[in-house]
Amino acid sequence: MDLALSDEERELREAARRFARKEIAPVAERMDREEYFPREVFRRLGEQGFLGVTLPTEFGGLGLSYLAQALILEEIARVSPALALSVGAHSNLFGDNLARNGTPAQRSLALPAIISGEAVGALALTEPQAGSDAVAVRTRAERHGGHFVLNGSKQFITNGPVADWLLVYAKTAPERGAHGISAFLVSSKTRGFTVAKRLDKMGMRGSPTGELAFQDCEVAAEQLVGVENEGVSIMMGGLNVERAVLAGIPVGIMAECLERSLDYARSREQFGQKIGHFQLVQAKLADMYADLEAARGLTYAALDSVGKDRRSLRQSAAALTFASEASTRHALAAIQIHGGYGYMRDLPIERLARDAKLLEIGAGTSEIRRLVVARELLGDEFL
């Protein structure tokens, strides 16, 4: 496999880097402090094509690879992991899922506004009792003639409080367990849908997260995504792609931590010399570089894998597990290198450390991802 970037991918990455530094950096601290979602910046991301990287060109997307999408997230995450998370949930968890599984009418209805940034998308899967055990959802969807009635709640939904369109998973045949789940395209304007609560988080604070409620929420049968009772295949295929694409976020966090730590080690003086001369500081920098390159290699390989076959799970699970844990570890190392300054909110490093931790929890916890890797390696008997 060739991990080298194409000219188009390099140009896209540089464009994203310029945009992030110019447009996102000025609002990143406010996003964290006030839990502020910068809707206008989000729209400008759409204007630049960054919200529809993998989506069909017929709706205004770029029709590029998952690698291209992860490169965008990496550059945004260097400035604001929170906005990168919202972009990933919008473009991949919602947009890419709908583009791959929706009907032509569903795609025409939602994707143009998703790609332009005029609308925000979200994936509504997790529930209070169904986190890593995603197929344990209890939200019900009962068919009544030409429509379904949804009842239940969703928890920890990225973009939930600001979403205009949601891809919602519900049980249509509860007695069939995992094989009784269906997916639905739901507008936030649908009667019976409410944002029950906006959640206050440790990190990723500029990415709105909420608890959603469905009470006798009527959804037309035409809004069923895919085949009734076969939503688990959409769910698992989407989760696999999600892990690979979102791994770009911890890669971006590590890249920013390394660059800032190198700059500080070259300039900060203690005991009459630059701290970059201290071997223990050098060791931290070397470890940070090695793990960054390893995470980037795992991530790019996983992105290549899901682009060819979404059924193989271990590459994505391994990439996100390694990258997320390394980003938390090295964001803390960056704080240590910066000393007291790193602990202050004047610098973004403490925010990067808080943001990094979420990637060990979302998209299946690190513990669950390790089980995914091991069981696929062991074979069908252990699944």
C-alpha cells in the first residue's frame, strides 16, 4: 500500500490548514469557554468544500476518499478538536452514512444543505443504557400504515442540540434483537422530537452534545433508510468507517502538541541553557514523534482498508485505539514540557489534553475496540 499523499490530497490539507489558522483559531478559545458552536464558521467550512469531502459531486460534494476527509479533520483538530469532532459527526456519521445507504429522494432532500453547511447533521445511536453495547437500543419505531411512530431517548449525541437532520436508530422488531433495528432520516422540525438536555463536558466543549427525546414522533415510511430490520449492517459499517476517519483528530492533536513542544524547548531557558538540551525533555519529544508517526501510519492504513472493504474491523479499531491513547499521553507530556505555562489556560495545550480524552471513549471505548481487534484476529469461533 502506498501511504504517500497525492498532489490533490496535499493541496486539500494545506487549504484546510490555512482555513483553520485564519477562521477557526480566533474562536477556538471561546468555543471551549462558552460551549459556543460557531455556526458561521461552520457555513464557511461548507463554502470551501470541507463538509462534503467524500460526498457525491451531484449534490455539491468533492467525491474524494476517506483519507482526504481525515486530513481535513487532522488540520482542524490542531486548532480545535471540538470543531473537528462536530465536522466528523456531520460529514461522516451522518452525511457519508446517508450517501451510502439512503434513497435518491433522501439524499436529494438532505445532502445539499449538509454539504453547504446550511444544515447540521448528527447520528442518534447511543442511549442511556446502550453505549458500547450499541445494539441494545430501546427506542421503538412502530409502523402505522404509511408512517412510523418513534418513542425513546438518545444520549451523548454529538451535534444533537444543533442538528437539523438526524440518522436515528430504533427497534422495529424488538423480539429479533440486533436483527430488529432500523435506521430513519429525521428532521429536527418533526413534531414529537425535542432536545431534552444540552450536556456539560470536560472537553470538546465547543462541540454540542445532547440528550434527545422522541415522544410519538411520526416519521414517514419514505424516511426509512435501507431495509426495515436490517439497520445493524448500516450501523456496523458506519462505525468502522467512523473509527478510521475520526482517528485523524488525535493525530492532529499530537501534531500540534509536538510542534508547540519543539518550539518551547528551543526557546525556554532554565539553568543557563535551553531546555531542549535536557535529555529527559529530548526523550519526551522523541516518544511524541515516534507515536505520532505510528498513529499516522495506522490511520492511513485503516482509511485505505475501509475504502476497499468496510467489513474488516481490526484496522480501524486498532488505529483509533492507538492514536487516541497516544494523544492523551502526549498532550499531558506537552503540558509537562511547558511546565506552569502549560497548565495555564493562556495556552491551548490544557484544552488539547481535555479534548483528547474523549477519543478513548467515543466510537466504542478503547476496551471494546481491543476486543474487536482480538476477536477478528482469532477468527469466527471467537466472535
